[in-house]
Amino acid sequence: MSNQRRMAGGSIPNEVGADKRLHSPALNPPDTRTQQLIDQVTTHGYVIIHNAFTPEAVASAKAEVARLTDIPEAAGPAGKKGRNTFEGYKTQRLYALANKSRVFDAFALHEDVLALNDHFLDPGYLINSFQSINILPGEKAQTLHYDHGYVTIERPHRPVGSGVMIALDDYTANNGATVIVPDSHKWDSKRVPSAEETIPVIMPAGSIIYFLSTLWHGGGANTSNASRLALTAQYCQPWIRPMENLILAVDWEKLDEIPERLVGMLGYKVGNPFIGFVDGGSPRAAVARLLAKWTGKSGKGKIEAKL
Ligand SMILES: O=C(O)CCC(=O)C(=O)O
């Protein structure tokens, strides 16, 4: 152990996890197929996995999205249409899918995706977001972005996350298929793509595009007369969260007694632009709703009742 890593009293770096600072490959070397997927992602920032889900699985997910969209409490605030250009005024989003139905679970757990995550992320990675995105006819192209754009670490850097778009409708050149900028995961922080640098991801329903959270992409314009439904699961490194889970450690009914500034720092203030939201809304409003549901007493939900 070098002097730098040795600290008085023993092997502190190991105890505090400093030895995990650099990516450690999965214990078992990947099989040939997984290695090919890894190589493609390493080089281009993404890989397409065709026909990853059966037509039956796709049909049941589509039916479930349609069912939930028609129930206002399940659909949530962006379930019928987005509230800003990023969500998309002609786009329907169901957030927090893991809370709404068991039909979607398997879509966040595809074995190729987990194998890729095992390579690119540290053990214990988390779901960062799990939602459905239905781009309706007439929607404009979404602003190009990368999913960890809010992580203010100079690019390029090792992945802090990954994501999948799972097509529930065929992705075509004009129905709002996700557009990507190949190789852009390697760009530095200053470089921003133009629309000309994008390509649409054309793939049949049931297919997945897996990409690193540093790859530039966006929802495409839908100039067709049909909607384009997809699920998206995003994953992040296990260390993108506070060490103490204070949202659960501090009893919710005590929140109104605690200084607002501190409540915000416990995780109830949504970070710019939308870090830490709950089903498309504020965590404080969610707590007030859950307290009312379980105890009949409602918290005030005074901080950021709206996003
Ligand atoms: O719907 C899509 O194709 C992409 C959406 C997206 O990238 C996002 O909303 O972050």
C-alpha cells in the first residue's frame, strides 16, 4: 500500500471504500456475447439489442400503460401531456412505474442490460428513473441532452450511469424514435451536438437501446400519424445518494417541526433541474399524500408543493 493510501491506525482506505474508487470489473469475465456488447458501448456509447422482449410482453406493457393513463391518480401530472418542452407538450409520461404495476418489473431487469451495467457501473447500482414515454403525433424534437447533464464533473469521465429505451412500438425514422449522437460519450464538456449529428434509432418493438448516461440523445420529432410508446429505465452508480437515507430515517410527521432549510437538505427539495422528484412532483407533497392515506392526518407539505 502506498504512503498516500496508508493512514494511521490501519487500512482506512479499504474500510471507507477508497479502494473501490476505480471501476473493478465483474468477478467473472464476460462471455463472448456480453464482451461484444461491452465493446460496442465502449466505442460508440450505445448498443441496440433487437427483439429483447416477446410480442406478448410488449402487448401487456402497452395495455398496462394505456390502463394507467386513463386513471388520473396513476397517470400523475404528466400522464396526459407534458408540462414543459423537455417533458414535451405532446408527450405522455408515467413516472414511478415501479410503484404502479408489476407488469413493468421485467423491463428493468433484462439480462444483457444487467450484464452491461455490471461492467460499466459499480456493484449495487441503482434505478435512477423508470418511466414510460409516449410521443404523440405532432410532437417536436426534444432538446438534445445527456442524462447526467446535471452531474457537474468535467467530461469525459467514467460512467456515472446508463439507460435503456425499450421500444413498445416499432421505432421508425419519423415517429419520434429516440435520436442519438454516436461516440458523443467521449466528448468534452464544451462540445454540444447539432441536429445534423444525430441518427434515429430504428428498431422493432421489443428492442432495447442501451447507452451510457454521457451519450447525447433526445426524443425525436413525431411527424407520423401514430404515437410512439417506449419504456425507459435509467441506472446510476450506487454512490449517487446520501450515505444516510434520511428520507426514511426521519419520521415524516416530524417534518413540519423541522426548519425548512434542513428539511430541504434531508432530500425534500427538488434539485435543479429535477433531481429527487417523486412521480413527477415534489417529495414534500408526496409525503403529505402518503400521511393522509395512512393516518388520516396530512402534513402541511409546505415546501415545494409543486415542482
Ligand atoms: O423519448 C425518448 O426517445 C427520449 C426521452 C429522453 O431522453 C428523456 O426524456 O430524457
